[in-house]
Amino acid sequence: MLVDMVKIGIEHKMKNVKFGRTAPIAKSSLGAIPVETSIFLHSKKSWKRDFLNWLFGRTDFEPAELRNPFEE
């Protein structure tokens, strides 16, 4: 499916193809490069804000292993 998306992007002369946030190793195998993303969450309830700050402050996202199909 990823290869088909690349093929369609090339056929339509697109500048980039957005694959989404899953399967970073498979995408990097096709030559995709990571793009930093961010998220904004807001709630009027202070306990929800406190919980989200606590939750995301404890979450440690490990960087995915990136591959380069163009290396010699």
C-alpha cells in the first residue's frame, strides 16, 4: 500500500506524500523522512488539564530506527 501511494504521488507530480503516523520503519525503507508534529489539547476543567500534563509529561517516545534505501 505504501508503494502504491508513492506511485500515485509520482504520477500526479506531488511534492510530498503524507503517510500518517504509523509504521515509521516501513516508511523510512521507502525513503520517507520524519517531520516533527505537535498536538494542542485544551479543557476548561483544570483537573483535565492537570491530568493531561501529568500523562504527557510521563510519556517518553522513543525515536524509531530510520533506514535509508539510497545508501550505497
